[in-house]
Amino acid sequence: MVPEHARRRRRAAAPAAAAPRVTLQRGTRGAWIPGRALLRRWAGAALGRGGRNCELAVLVVGATRGRALNRRYRQRDHATNVLSFPALPGLAARPRPLGDLVLCPSVIEREAAEQGKSLRAHWAHLVVHGVLHLAGFDHEHDADARRMERREIRVLRALGVPNPYRSR
């Protein structure tokens, strides 16, 4: 017979099996950046079973690089919190590449402070948000935005993170 505490531990560890492989490249220093294990956990929670045999590249950049990328790819001339770049369709590689997330810690820190959120919770939200974009979610139309927000809230709740859309 398996003791209760062992069953709980096994259940808690189960989602990690579906988590994607994560590569992390740090292009900036001085800010708190979650490690690969946390990034993998958050991405895996966002993807659910769809995270099996997938790979996610995460690049952490400073505000100057974040602004340049945002200007080039979104025609917006400011640093942003997260950018997502889906992998090219039809790649037959294993693990299957999901795409790239680019995160800017200085913007994330500023936003967390302005919004009264913990830094870790805001990072979790932005990783989940970016990964959902890579999985095909968007918020261009109201119905799509509501669907994506509901998914984010549900995933974050399972991770123990409060609803990021509820103001304090």
C-alpha cells in the first residue's frame, strides 16, 4: 500500500511529464529571472498534454533589445514584457519546437510593482500568456480575448497564482 503523502507527491509531479523542454538564454543581468524548472512548469501547465515532446526557447533581454524587437516585429516603439514567435509550421523535428518567448525583466518588474503583484506571479502570468500565443490563442477579437483570459486564469489558479485580471 502506498502512503498518502507519496500519492500526493506523485499527483503533484504528474504534470511535469507533459512539460516541454525549455532552453533559457540570458541576455541581461541584475534582475530576478526564473530558472528553467519554473519556466518548464509554467509552460507545461499552459499547454497541458500538448506540451509532450515539445521544446520552448526562452530569451531574457534588456529593455534596449526588447524595444528593438518590438519595433521590428510589432511596429511598436517601446520595450514590452513578452513577445512570442511561433516555430515555423511543418517542422518534423523531435522534440517539436513550439517557438520562442522573449521576456524583458525590467518591464516585468515595473509592471508587477505598478499592478501590486508579486514578481513571481507576474512572471508566471506572462510565461503562460506567451505560451498560449505559441499554442494558437490570441486576443485580437473580444471573444478570443475572453477565451484566452479564461484559460490563463484557470492555468494560473492551478499553479496557485491569483487572477491577474482582478485589480487589487
